[in-house]
Amino acid sequence: MLGLGAFGFAAPWLLAGFAVLPVLWWLIRVTPPAPTIVKFPAIRLLMGLKPADEAPAKTPLWLILLRLVIAALLIVGLAHPLLNPTATLPGSGPVILVVDDGWTAAANWAELQRRAGEIIDQADRADRRVVLVTTAAGQAVEPVTLLRAADARGRIAGLTPKPWPVDRMAAAGRIGTLAAPGDATVFYLADGIDDKAAVTKLLETLRGLGQVRLVVPDTQHLARLIEPGPAEAKDLTVRVERAALGEAPTVRLRATGEDGRQISEAEGHFAADRNILDIPLPMPSELRNRVGRIEIEGEASAGATVLVDEQSRRRPVGIATDRPADSNQPLLSDTYYLERALTPFAELRRGSVADLLDRSLTLLVLPDGDAGPPEEGQALRRWLDGGGVLLRFAGPAMAQRENDDLLPVMLRRGGRTIGGAMSWEKPAHLAEFPAGSPFAGLAVPPDVTVDRQVLAEPSVDLAARTWARLSDGTPLVTAQQRGKGWLVLIHTSANTGWSNLALSGLFVDMLRRLVLLGQGVEGTGDAVLPPWQVLDGFGRLTPPLATAQPLNTAEAAKLALGPTHPPGFYGTEATHRALNLGPSVPSLAAFGPLPVGVAAESYARAPEIDLRPGLLGAALLLGLIDIVIGYGLRGLLRPRRAGLASLFVALALGVGPAHAAPSPAATGPDAFTIEATSELRLAYVTTGDAEADGISRSGLVGLGNILNRRTAVETGDPMAVDVEADELIFFPLIYWPITGTQKPLSPTAAERVNRYLATGGTILFDTRDHGTSLPGAYGAADTAQRLQTLLAGVKIPPLVSVPPDHVLTKSFYLMQDFPGRWIGGALWVEPVEDRTNDGVSTVVVGSNDWAGAWAVDAQGFPSLPVVPGGELQREQAYRFGVNLVMYALTGNYKADQVHVPAILERLGQ
């Protein structure tokens, strides 16, 4: 490699060819061009006519210079010139390329791959082998081998970052098995994130193989990590961590739902001396509970993504109390400890039972007291049957109350207390939670004791209704399912009057499990969940890896993420838990001082540009021009040959022959007819609403693209028709959207529509109202009225809902539903018994906005969302469009059973 600043040559020895240029000059100069060929016309000679041109004796100077330029371009091009060339590889041994491919490399992955490709190109030019080693955790233990440059290039192209951290210690161990000479060239393409002893160990191992060049990102481009913020924060909060201090660009967060729609966004700024930033995303609880993921804008990595599951969302919890929130003695209040235990993960609401039930609730807490008047008790029962969870606490009032039917078990009057008739000699401790309890798996602190409780009457089903017991087997928490909901009783008080449970962390964990139970989350206890969707290195949800194993939720906090447990969702689509990368990653830090003998450089450099193709292409082009000039000087170019020569040069330039200019658009009174009949076209009725007309056109464009790709039908661009002025008979199918701005048809337009329908045309009336169509009403009531008013004078035949065996269900695709942008609307056609028009319905009426589902933008991508089925629903809408066009074009031949025996006979053969 010969480098001259930002310019260099990969094969500089070929520049010696410039020594030949003087010889080439002399040869071209002394060699005269071929003589001009002139046909000898005897008759003109007799008339004394002399040729006007004479053949030159020497090659013109300008032609000599042209040919020297061609020779110079060839010499320079073969010398392989490079712009911004990398330095020459030192040493003569193999090139060892170590690549960080953990989640921290995703932020700079494009630059890493580009730099790796340049290094492999250098090795290829120097005819040196390559050793490729990656550092992500969980790599298969296999010997490190020498690769050809082409093989190494393919592996780099197929390499992607992993969604877990690197394991540099394991990589150092694999590299230690490589028996490489000491003159190897070592490149370490690192992510820039330090892990102390491990990176030092790896660099020391690499130094033993040869000179080490470390390539790292700029500190401003190091990976960032996000994780759920403080649980006690009022708003949904995300904590962002960076690896290096100093000025940093604004951090922008985006919160999206599980369907990918953006819900909220927020931004924050790092202080120059801080590497931790908490960014709140304020939003109503209704929106907060729809959040499925939060990510850093502009940084696609697993570490820049937080997945949100049901357990991470704040749900509304009501506490029924008549006491003001600012009571003079809060520590004696039944609600004081409840509020502080629930605040980190629930949205608290206070008030009477009636007021609370008027709003959406996940869990309703009744401290010691009754359920209120009979009408409130009835409202509570209906709420329980609908799926709510009612949590009650015992206390002095409950211990003396009789005939309370809002309890999971029957209670004895009085209670059990230290020093009473049914007393303990000392406070009782809690037993381990049974396996079927929602509290299963929670650790029971030994210092939690109960001094007093209400007792349950023994019964056959008492054991099945018990979720927690004291050490002597006495039930402490009982529950009963009521309808779709749960009625739960904790047999001690919500304050510290009867026990110290409210002072423990166990109290918080138990309430959290009950809130999850109120959300309908199955398996609120610890469980083993299979992988459902996992993140890749760029933060995209994908199907689980083959190496992924089930997650034991009891051990999730202590898991080391890797191939067996990548970040993602575990469970099922209905019930899943999120395993995020952030909580398992230690604090981030940039690389510190490097060992002696390690040279560092940045990814931020101009890319190496190969100038050889351009120079050789220019030499080829000038060579072709020289050939044409030579023919011209010899008189071999005649008008026809000159045209061929021009075509030859144009092809060399890569432009090819000019395409025939499109014929000008037809003008005059027959312009519409010529355009409509020049090729098969679909049409749509203009409504006067620019937005609706645009959707109709783009929808038919999208449907036409599908028809052209999948069927033998070849359609041109759709045409807009004005039923008041344009002839309709040229179109086999017309799409007619119904809007509120359309005016009733004039008698002339109504007669034109009737003539079109009578001569075999088909019209799809789309009310687009997402309503339920009714016979004779074609949609919702207001749309039906508009349709009847609009089409007054048009002879609409009686319509029926599409039967299951109708030709529309099988004209191309087999289908029974006909979704568009919406679903649920019926499709109405003429009865099958009507055999006019070859049995094809002239009128098809629906309400699912099919053009909206078919619509595409200028690049051919869908332009409008379809709900609720997404892209699968859009595919079904396209299939309905194909069936409809085939139905309009081919009639009901698929309903003809005459040819069935012949088909069966052929299949039998």
C-alpha cells in the first residue's frame, strides 16, 4: 500500500507503466492513420471533379493526447487507487479480527461492519488469512480457525449483535488456543464499554499475538441503557444511563402500545457531571396501561428498549373510607399503611363505595367496617360478578358484626387475641404460603407476627379457600370466587393494632399480587413460563431462539441474560412477563487507560473509496469513442453507420437507446373514450370530497398491483368517472364510495347508471360506515337514508346477504368473510336465483371501506391502517378485491357443475 494522505494505491508497482507513455507517444506519432477510402466514380472524373478532403499524413495531435489519456487511465486504474486508504497492514502473519457483538455494539453496528469489511479487504489484497472471533456471551466452544478473506467477509455480513452482554473472559480463553506467530496483525473492534478485568485480560492475550489496534466509538456514540425508573415515582418513569460524562445530546423517549402505535413521548438532558437521568412520561392512567414498550429514539438496541407487561402497569385501586386524607392521627388510621404500600404500583382513589364503583377499578379495599347500605351491597355484588376483586380487612367492628354475607367464610363472633379465652401465649408467626395461593413463592419474614385475628368457622371447603395460614394452621387469608371476581378477607387489621404485618415488605408484595389478580393476570404467583417473544440485538421482537429456555419467575432477578434467557416476553399471548436487559446490567463505563502497546482509533473516519471501477470505466468509454473517431477518419461512417455508432457509444455510456416518447394524451371529445378503452381499467365515482376521492384512486391502484402480480388480469391506471357527465359502459367494475357531501343524481345520471347496470356492469357501493348492514337498508340508519336519497331513480334490485356457496366466495380465493379497513359489516348481492347478466350481481353493497384497505402510497406501501386484524386483515381485503374483479369479468362459471365429471375423471387418471 502506497499512501499519500487521503489518497493511495493498493498496487503501486503498476504505476511503472507510466514509463511506457513516451514510447507510446512516438509510436502513435510516426504511425499515420489508415488512408481514407473513397469510391472511384469514373463519370465524375470525366467531369473534372476533385475530392475536397485529403487523408492526413500524420495522426492529429488531439487524437494522440486522447489515446495517451486512455493509457494513463488504464495504468492508474490497474494500480488500484483508493480514496481515504487505511494504513498498510503491518506484519506478515494472519489478520486476527476480534469483534464485540453484544447489545452494546448495536448502536454503532453499521460503522463496525464497514470497518471490518475494510480490514478484510486489506487482508485480501495482501493475500493474508483472517481469524474472526466474536465476544458475545454463550458462543459455541469451537477451535479458532484461519479463514479465507471471502469467507470472513461473508461471516461479517451475516453477523448481528446479540441482545445480551459480551463475555470477554471466554473470548480470551478461545483466542489463547490459537497458535499464531508473533507477527500477526490484531484488530479489536470494540463497543467502548469497559468491564474492568475482562477487557484487560483480552487485550493482554491479543498483545501476545502481535500488534494490537483497538477501534472504539466516540464517547458521544457509546451505547445507552434504559430500565424502569423508581417505583415510587408518580408518573411512568424511565431511567437512562450513559457510559461517559460531559455534554450530551437530548435524550428522546417514545412509548408505544403493543400494536406499535405511539402513545407518548418525552425528552431529557444529562447534566455534564451525571451519567444517570430519570425521564418521566406523564400520561393518564388509561393510556399508561396501554404502553407495551419504551425506547430511545434513534438508537436501536436491546439495551435502549424497555418492555412493559401487566405487572409493570399502574392500575386503579379504590380505598373505601369516610375519613379525610389529612387525619390528625394518620398512624392509627386503617388506610395509612394501605396507601403507602399501594402507592408505588397503583393509582389510588379514595371515597365512598358508591363513588368508587362509578369509576373503573381493579381492586377495591374495605378496611374494618361494613359494605354500607343495601344498595351499595348490591352494587358491590354486581361489580364482583363482573370480575372485580374486593379486599376486606378484619378489625373490632367486624369481630362484633353478624349476618355479613360479603365474606368468603363464616366467622365466629369475638376474635382470638393474646390473653383472651382463645389466646396465644405469644404472638403467632406466619406459615409458608401453600402452592395454590397467589402468594406462593413469597418469602415469609420471621419477624412478622399476629396478636389478634378473627376466626373462621370450620367447614368442608375452608382449606380450599385458605390462601395464608399462621404457624398453627389457623387461616389468616381466605378467599372465594364470586362470578368472575374474587372476595378476599385478611383476618387481621390493616393497621398495626392487631399485627405488625402492615409494617413489613411482605404486606407490599401481597397487595401487589392481589392487584395483579384484579387485572385478570393468571398465575400471579411464581411460575415457569416458556419464551413467547424475545428481543434481538436491535431491540426488535422476534420468535424465540432455539436455545431459549423457560423462565422461572422466582429466579428472574438473579438470572444472567444470554442465549438461554434472552430479554423478551415469557408466557403466552394472553399472559406474559417481561424480562428486560437493564436490571441485569452493571453500571456502564467507558474504556479507561489502555495497556502499553495498544493503539486506539475511532470508527469516525471517512470510508475507504475504491476509484478503480470509475477509472477503468472511463478508459473503456474513451476507447469506444476512439474507435468511432477512427472509423470517421477513414471515411467508413455513412449516415446509417453513424447512427449505429452513436447507438454503440450510447450503450457504452449506460443510457441505452432513448425510449419512445409516450404518445400525447388524446384530446378532443373522444379523449375519455380513448383513454377508457385503450386498456382494461377499473373506475371510481368522484364524490366531491378530495380525501375520499384520493383514497378511492390509491385503493384501486393497490388492487390493480395485486391483480397484475397474482392473476392473468392486467389493468391500467384507474379512472375517475363523473356519473353526471361520463359514460360508464367501458368499465367492468366501478367503485362508488358513499359520503355525506354527495348530491342526489339527476334523472340523466340515474338513467346512465340504469343503462350501465342493464348492460352487464357491476358497481360496488361502499358506505364505509363500519356499521351492520340490514336488508333494504345497506348500512347504518343515516347511511341508508343517504344512499336511498342519492340513488333515487336508480333501479336497485332486491339484495340478500352473500350466501356461503356464492361465487364471490370462490371466484379466485376461497373465503367466507370480506373484511376491508374495518370488519363486521355484511355484504349484500342480488339473489342467486336471478339468472340475468349471467348470474352476476350488478350491485354489491357493503360498509367495510375496502378502498382504505387497498390504498397504497407512491412507493407502493399501505397508506392506511386496518383494524383490528392488521396486515392479515389487509391480505383478506386484497383477496376480496381479486374475487370481486374476477367475478365481474368471468361471471358465475365456477358455479357451473357441468364440467365436474370430466374434472373428476381426469383427476382419477
